[in-house]
Amino acid sequence: MLCNFRIYLVAVRFYQLCKRIYLPTHAKNQLLRAASSIGNNVGEGYGRIGARDKRRFYRIALGSVRECQTIFMQEEITDYVTEK
């Protein structure tokens, strides 16, 4: 079941934490789109039957992780995710 898939739960939590980060509007919008894409693609990949199809969605999710990393670097955020 998807709620037992750890990477999915981490992706959802990551998105929730990204919502708390203060950024300029354009960067915040892009970050939230990329962060939500991680969980969305992990979830969709999990539901696929074929290994090739699963990998495709997991690769897209990884690309979204890299996009978030790039936004953090561009905005000089060194403490990526903090609890407040």
C-alpha cells in the first residue's frame, strides 16, 4: 500500500516543509511545483505494473528532486529543510 511506501511519505513531508520556506514569489511557486511533482510521480510510479513504466516515473521524480536542489542553491538556502 502507498501509505507504507517510505519514499512517498518522505516526499509528502518534504512538500509540507517546503511550504514553510520564505522565497520570492517566482521561486516559491517553482519550488512548490517541483516538490509536489516528487510525490506525485512516486505515487504514480508505484501504481504502475511494468518495471519500465515504474522507472520512468521514478526518474521524473528524481529530476524534480534535482530541480529543488537547484532552487535551493540559486536562493542560497543552505539549511534545506528545517522544522519550526
